[in-house]
Amino acid sequence: MLERIRRAMYGRYGGDQLMIGSLVVYMLLAAIARMTQFFPLMILAYAVFVWSMFRIFSRDISRRYQENQLFLKYWNRVPAWFRTKKKSLQDHKIYRYYKCPNCTTRLRVPKGRGKIEITCPICKVPFIRKS
């Protein structure tokens, strides 16, 4: 039986991170649709599921790979955002964070120094802020 499944999936794209994400979206939409008895939401959930299955059984591997890379490009920003917020919360008693007015780089300066001139290490633009 396992060999038949392997033969059936030969040359097909299979699963990836976008497939996992779309299945999670499907489960959430289906659960909400069941609780609210909102039929159009269930149709949307089924559409997401069918699209996910289409991606799994697709033979256009290069296009599915590009879709997954585009998804990961944006998805990887989510954990990075949470890491920076966690770091900011851990350091909030010692440091203050500012964004450079020129290049929007996030800068960390020690608290309790009064008004200081901060120079961005990226674009070298100085600006004054209270620490």
C-alpha cells in the first residue's frame, strides 16, 4: 500500500510550509463556520482545502516552490517581529529604543542619560532624543 502511494506521488510537489499554513487556515475557518452556522464561510474553508490539495498533487514543481518561497518571505517576518518585541520587553528597564528618522533603523540607547545625540550606525545621521 505504501509503495502505491509513493508511485502515485512520484513527480508531484507534495507538502510544504504553505500547505501546512493553508490547512491551519482551513481548520480555523471550518471551526468558526460550524460555531456560527455561516454557510459562506464553510464554502471558503472548503475552497482553501481544495487549493491546498491541488498544490500537493501538482506536477508544476517550480511554480509551487516559488509560491512557497513567497509565503516564507512574508511568514518569516512574524517570528522575527515577536523576537524583537520580546527582547524590547526584557530590556525596557535598561534601554530605550528609537528609530532613525532617515533610514528607520531601530537603535538601542541606555536609559537615564538625559538628552543625547544619537548617530545612526547605518546612515550616519545624528539626531537628538531624551534617553
